[in-house]
Amino acid sequence: MPLSDDVEAAPAGNGKQSVDTSSAAADEPSSKGTWWQARLHMTTATLGPASLSLPYALRGLGWALGLAALTAVAAVTFYAYFLVSRVLDHCEAAGRRHVRFRELATDTLIFVCFQGSRWVTCLVVTVQMAINVGISIGSILLAADCLELTYSRHAPNGSLKLYHFVIMVALVLAVLSQLPSLHSLRHTNVGSLVVSIGYTMLVSAACICAGLSSNAPPKDYSLSTSRTERTFTAFLSISILTSVFGNSILPEIQATLAPPAGGKMTKALVLSYSVFFLAFYSPAITGYWAFGNQVRSNVMQSLLATDTGSSLAPPWMLGLAVVLILLQLIAIALVRGVVGSVGYIPLDVVIPVVMYNMAIAPRRRSPAYVANVAIMAAFIGLGVIGTVASVRKLVLNADKFKLFSNGRS
């Protein structure tokens, strides 16, 4: 969509309240990066073992709607990140450089909030912190679950439980998250990219082996016969798909670019999404194909047959995949420790389109403005219903979890 043709020229000295970014700039002194390094930051901050839940997301939508929703979410998040980059360039050209999401939001949204800049900052920080806590807990549980699966296979009568591995992973990540600035992690992010592609290919290959195995479960791709169940499961799946592409740290990433930064972030986004295509579609398709509507929320659990106790794929393949998953989680923790909290639907989709309409000010009837309003309305609705669906799922499954157990009854 050609956005530049729809932009109305804003007069100099438009009265917008200035935001002091001198202290923020001092916190991120390494603005020497290239677009290639920004792409590494972007992939490390987005790619992660959350892709192991993509087959489960397709389970709630089916083949056609699931792949269509995955593609649509990829397109919308790419568009939203592109808008954030455009707004950052616009503000920097006006002499207001921002290196944090909350500062950018405060600068561009101050006129839509009656309580001023403090209200905007509190809103963004609160949403970031709340979602970051949930995602951090989820990452730790996922790593611990993979470790426990491997341990239980090699030591079925062992004394270690899931919570022991949770403690181990949390302690390691707490230490590693104290490393310094985002730009200093560029070399780590190269390894993270290799690791993420490596375990994605291993998990996809393992799913193909499992699907071809004589012990594979029957392939059934039918959805629930209950309309209510189908509806809530579909919105839950869309929420999962959105969270997989979640990355609310683009201002921090763009701040690492050597000036002038204009246009460099777009190149980084294009290359990053080419990697996302491989890393997300491969496990989603192979995992759902292998297990159908019996796939677990973590496809690694499905790869270990609970009835026979034997794996459905070569043990060395699963073991190596677990090791790479753990290494990728370490890289994710490094980035999160530097840039702080992240958010998903509100911060990756809703706020970016609102910021673009406020800061760049396209004409009210232009395609860009109308598309942004439509995206905002649609994703606010998806966020609300997705939250209800997620809480409903937790309530329905509450009796399946026991304190200090392995999380599976």
C-alpha cells in the first residue's frame, strides 16, 4: 500500500509537546549498527520456541483457515512494524529521536489522551509489564517442559519433577539477562539465528518421521462439533498466532542503527520475515499433518508417545532439538533483559496504527487511514475475545494440573 502519497504535509512547529530523550539516548550509546545487524536483533526478539505451539493453533482452525490466519497475522504485523519505523523516521526528522516504545507512544499519542504524557507512559508500561510477565513465565515453562520430557524418557523412575527444571531454567536465565546493551548482543544473535533455524528444521523433520511412523496416531483434522467450542478455540488460536509474531521492541532495535536510519529498518524487516516464513510455516504444517487434532500445545510432547513411552522420531533428533531450543531461550532472555518488557496485540498492532494516523496524519479518506482504523477495530475485538477464550481454556483445564507435579495428570 503506497503510504507516502496519502500523507499531508505537517507544518513546522506543529505545537506537539517535546519529549526529552537525552537520558534515553545515553542508555543506548551504540548507534553504530547496520541493517543486517538490526535484522539479527529482530529475528532473535521474535523467533523462539513459541513456534512449537503453531500446530496447536492450526488444530483450532483447520487447514484452510489456519494457514490463511497465519498468513494474515504475518502481513498485519509486518505492516504495523513498518508503520512504527515510519513514525520513528518522522519524529527523528523533526528533531525528536526515540529509543524506547513508551517515549515514542508518549510523543505521538499525547493529544488523544486527556491526562497528558504521564497517562500514556503508564498505559504502555503497564501493558508491557503485564504481558512480559506472562511470556517470561511461558518461556521458562516451555524450556523446563522440554528438559523434563527428555529426562523422563532416559530416567522414567527418576526423582526430578517439572518444578525442579523450572527452578534450574529460571536461575540460569536470571543470570544471563543481566548482560549489557542490545548492540553488544549482535554476535550472540548470529548464533541465535543459526540455532533457531536448526531446531525448527529438526522439529519439522521429527514431525515428518512421526507422521510416517507405524505408531503414529490416526490423522484426524476435523474440528469440534460444538459451535461454541469451535468459536472459542478459533479465537484462542488467533491469539496464539499473534503472540508468535510479537515483538514490541522495534524502537530499541532501530536505535542501534547508524544514522541516517531511514529505510534501513524496512530492509531488516523484509529479510526477517523471509526467515519467519521458514521458521513458522515448517513446524506448523508438519506438526499438524503428523498429529492432526491430537497435537499437544507443545508439539514436543506429541513427539513422545505417552502410551508406549517410546519416541515417534529418532531419539538423537529430539535430543538435539531440545538442546537447541534451550540455547534459543537463552538468547531470548538476553534480549529481554536489555530492552525490557514486550507486548503483543495492543503494542504490536493497535498502538502502531494509531501512532501512524496521529503522527503522519494521512487524509481521513485515504486507503492508509481507513486500513489502519479497520486493523485497530478488528484487533481490539480479537484481543478481547482472545482473552476470554484463553481464560476459559485455563478454567476448563484447571483440574488437570497439580502442584509440584509434572503438569500433566
